[in-house]
Amino acid sequence: MSLTTAKRFTIAEYHRLAELGFFEENQRVELIKGEIIQMAAKGKPHSVCQTRLDRELYKLVGDRATLRGQQPITLSNNSEPEPDRVIAKNRDDGR
């Protein structure tokens, strides 16, 4: 009996696949623990909730942190999720 193991991608390999056009233009995927995962579609309730949350977070956070939305964040476990909202520490380099 032979066992098969799923290919786990590094962040560099994931970026290279995107550069090579491996993903379709409108295909929404993210890298989670080395696996390329199809992202769920967003509906109207999700969008309305996100808009309301954004409005309140901007008031609360101000310039004390950076609010990022639906942008990839690189994690040390070969993950690059695109969360709806991240409250990130301000950095001098603007990232």
C-alpha cells in the first residue's frame, strides 16, 4: 500500500504560481498552512457588516494603528490569509 501526501507550498512558491498566471484573474484563493484554499464568496450581509465595522474601527483606532482590509498578511506558518480586517501595529516603512 502506498500513501500520498498533499503538496504544501511555501509562500515564495505561492507567489511564483501567481506570477506565472496559475490562478485565473478573478479566482479568489489564499495560502493557509501551505495549502491553496478557495476563498468563500461574500454576500450582501457580509458586506454591510464589514462596512459598519470599518466605520467604528476607524473612529476607535485613529492613527494609533493601521487598519488593513482584505490584503494578504504573511505569517510564519506558510500562510498568507486575506482577512476581512486587521488592526496592525504602525511601522516606519509603511507596510
